[in-house]
Amino acid sequence: MSMTDPIADMLTRMRNGLQAGQRSVRAPHSRVKEAIAQILLREGYLEQSHVEEKDGKRTLVLSFRYDTVGSSVLTSLQRVSKPGCRVYAGKDEIPEVLGGLGISIISTSKGLMTGDDSRKAGIGGEVMCSIW
């Protein structure tokens, strides 16, 4: 079976892992997924992210960040632009997630960045996902 949307697969693995109360999840590696993980790490949604290699196959390992009460910092991950229906936003149309409490990840000509960063850089792009 071929996977049509690997990014949605990664977000679903993360969502399922959070619901099951797991500390970390694994997803097949790709440069785009690694870039998304780096943004989540920088924004404080993940505790750590690293790549493991076994038998020539690379796997992305994502460890969730939990607060002092033990609840996850991540509450929701939503895929916005899908292979069947791409969603693009100009520099003035970049969506604000939960009134600025969450982040959107935008694929721009300068690489993946948060909605805030792309607004500051004055460039739009494909709205990959929303996270809060």
C-alpha cells in the first residue's frame, strides 16, 4: 500500500500516541517531516526529536513534552493542505491559530517556517498544518 500523505500520517501517529499517553512516537523519516519536528521542538511542543537508522531505513523519533501536571503541551494537530486539496495563503492571509495560542506551519520558498515567521518575512506559501 502506498501512502498518499506522509505528513498526515506523521500527525496521526502523534495524535494517536498522545491519546494513548505514550511518551514518544516513531514515523518514517523524510526531510519535510524532520523540518516540521524541528519547528515543533523550537516552539516547545516536543521534548526532543532525533533520527534513528536501522538496516538503512531512517526513522524519526518524536518525544512529547508534558507539563508539571502530566498533561501534554500538544492538544491538537490538524493537516490543512492535503494532496487532493492544496491550501495556499499569501503573506497577508496566513491564518492565526487559536488567536495566536497555536502555530501554523507554512511551506515557503525559503523552507518550512511558522506562520508568525513567514508573516515577518513577508512571504506566503502552502499552509501545511495547524498545531495547538
